[in-house]
Amino acid sequence: MYRAQVPAPRRYVTDAIVLSRFDYGEADRILTLMTPSGGKIKAIAKGIRRPTSRIGGSVEPFAELRLALAHGRTFDVITQVSIVHAWLRMRDDLVSFGTAEYLAELADGTLEERHASESVYVLLKRAYEILDAGMAPGRVARWFEMHLADELGVRPEVDRCVECDRVLEVDSRFRWVPPLGGVLCDRCPGPPHERTGLSLDGLKLLKAYQRQDVEALSGLRLAASTEREVETAMRDFIGNVLERVARSLAFLDEIRTPEAAARALAHEARLEERRTVAAP
């Protein structure tokens, strides 16, 4: 017996994290959204840039929203917005905000439109939660990079040599070779140690990002040189996976200079002064 196919509902409601946005036309805005079950979608917020818009102040980047949308020909249309998590504290710190932008760009670059991505959604949401709670932005970024690689099925090898499969020993020398997928031992041929060398402390920290929970990572006492080494290693690895360098890294590196740090501290002091004056 023939049964008519029931059409999909035109309107739907979903949670979403705003990955990016850009202005469109005279008053509209196009948003790239990540949703738990619908994957990455492009949606239009019509008239949002007008002063009279009811949703203008709600649709911010790097926030979790609950949206009502209607399916459209080119873009889905946002009809209602409520804020689930604004993560306001991470917006007060320039480095945290720049890190949030970097994580959003990584998530955007790894997702296909309309493909379910609940695990990546949960990962990004957790990263924003711990960033907002005050965890060091660099550690949040490394944690996210490592676990995003895991979700993509390209977990870097840090226990065995990627070439000969021997267990890495503490008295050996190591090389970090992203195109091969991780650590190369000193016995195997490959790029010179002078260019790709990885310290034992760097190797231990890479393992920690794979295995330890957020609370343990937050409490680690590490040399700045080790953190910089692992930052470079994971940026190279993620760049190799995505086959490009994230654009937001230029901004993030710029705001981490001593001059930018001084400006950020001055800005924080002004904000604190305003809070004190406003307090009853």
C-alpha cells in the first residue's frame, strides 16, 4: 500500500553556538552556527542591525543560544532567540576572547554543513566553559586541539614511534613530525633533530593533554619554555590536519605581546573601577 511521505517541518528549534558572522545587505547578518544534531548551518538574521530589532543584542559570537528557525532556500531564517550561555567573563579578557575565536575557527574548519557533529559541539561548549571559568587560555587551546584531533580520528601518537612502533623511552631523543602523525624516535630516518626535536618535558605534556582531565591540567606547574614548545607542536599538527594556518592566530599572537598585555591590564583596571563605582 502506498504511503505519502510526510514532509519535514518547515520550522524547528535547536541549540547552537555562533562560530562567526558577517553583515549582509543593509540590515541583515549571516551567521555560521554549530548545532548538536544538525551540524554546521548558515542562517540569516533579518533586520538584526536595525536599532528596533528584538534580537540584535542576543546573537553574539561564541555564545550558546536557543534558536527558532525556518528552513529557507539559501539560508535558514532565525525567527526567535534566547541566550543559554553568554560566557561573559571570557569576553572581558582579550586573550581569552582571541582564544575563543581560534577555537571557533578550528571547529568551523573541521565540520561539513548539515552533518551531525554532537561530539565536536560538546567539546567546543566545554572549552568555552573552562575558558570562562578562568583556566589559562593556552591550556584550553591545547586541550581543545588534542581532543579535536581525537574526534577527527587523527590522534597524535605520543607513546610509540610512528615509524618503527617501538615504545618511546625516557632516555631517548624525540622528533615531532606532524605529517607522519606524531613522535619519531632517534633510530628511524627522518628530518634532523635540530629542526624537529621534542624535549622529554614536551612529550610528557603532550601525553598529559591526551589523558588528564581539565582540573589536573589547570593545576600543572610548567616551565614557560615547555608550554611554548607544546603550543608550537600542536599548532603545527592541527595546521597539518586542516592543511592551512588558522587566520585568527595572527590576532591572538599580536594581543599576547607585552605591549598588548599592558593595555589589557589597564582595561581590566578601568572595568574594575567602574564595577566598584556602580556597586551599591
